[in-house]
Amino acid sequence: MVGYFKTITLISLLLPLLTFLFKFKQNNNVQARVIVFLLVYSCINEGIFQFAAFSHLFAKYPVLPISLYSLFTIIEFTLLAYYISRSLVSKRLITLLRISAFVFYVIAGTNLYFVWFTTDSQQIDVIPIASSAIILIVFSILLLYEEIQTPKIKFIYRQPNFWIVVGIMIYFSGTFFLFLQLSSLSESDKVNFWTINLICIILKNIFFAISFLVPGNDESEDDLESNYSISDFEEFK
């Protein structure tokens, strides 16, 4: 079952990349390139994992998988936090996000130190993952609220930010409590956990793909509104 979902997960990584290329002119902006970089890095990271497992490097270097997971958490958080900071308008929220990011880097850096320089850290430390999830979920909600309060945005679901934020919230909220309980799970429960994790990744990639397809500009919304103006309805009176 896990192998089946893992194959679908790898395929789902290609979906947003293909939609980005299909709508390249529309998505030629910093925010879209940040998400694409994250997707490309995810593919590379998965390739490294597969190569290391095939070459039996994990058996020779037990700290390697934990290091890869820790580095992925840091890079993933950095890219998504940068995306959110570029999308936020409030300077106060941007400053608060930067302070929160600094706290995360202290936690993640401390975790990396124990992973690399002690022999006791052979399991995934959930503290960096949990802190990353909390920060990204909170600021995703704040970004969504900020956009709802923006008068110029008539249809929020026609904005790329909406679908990116939904993808972030679904993935991190869907796996947050599972990661917290990871150390106490049995091996069979970990298999079920990983299946849920893969499903959340698939949903996240689908929403990222949708974000590359929506117009995300005021002209498209104005055109939609003009097609259903009051004068058109007055003809039927």
C-alpha cells in the first residue's frame, strides 16, 4: 500500500511542474519560482533517498537519513516562509514572521548539532518539524485573512495564494499530530502514518498545480464581472 501511494506521490510532484511550464508566462514571478524550486528540491531529495537506500549507505552511515530529513525541514520551511513573507502586506506580520523564523532556525540548528555530533540522535526529532508546522499554519491563516480583507480581491479562489495556502495548511495540519506521536508508534502504525503523510503530500501538490492554473490578476476578475453587469440583466425586465 505504501509503495502504491509513494508512486502516486512521485507522479504528483510532476503535476505542478508541468502546469507551471504550461502557464509559464502567467507564472513568471518570484512566488511561483519559489514553489517550483521547492518541488524540484523535493524531487532531488527523493532521488538521493532512493540512491542511498539502493547503495546501502543508510546502513554504513546511520546519521544520513536523519540529516536528510532535518535539512529538508529547514529548506522547506525557508522557501515556504519566504513565499508567505513575499505575499504578506502588513509590515508588522512580516516582522513577526521573521522573528518566528529566527526561533525556528535556533531550534533546527540545535537539532542538527545533536544529530551530527552526538550518537544518541538516531531518530527524527519532531520539535523542528512541529515548530515549522505551527509557524507556517499560523501565518498561512493570517495571509488568507489579509487577502479576504483586501477590497480589490473579489474572488479569493481565483488568486494563486489561496491555493498555495490551502495546500500548506492541509499538509502541515494533516501530519502535525502524527509527527508528534511518531516516536511512540509501533512499526505497523508507522506504515499507516507514512501512508497518511503521502496522501497529504499528494493533496498539497494538487493544490499547488491549481495555483499555477488560476489567472490571479484583476483583469480576469473585471472581465468576469463585466460579462454579468447590471445592464445585461436589465434587458430581461
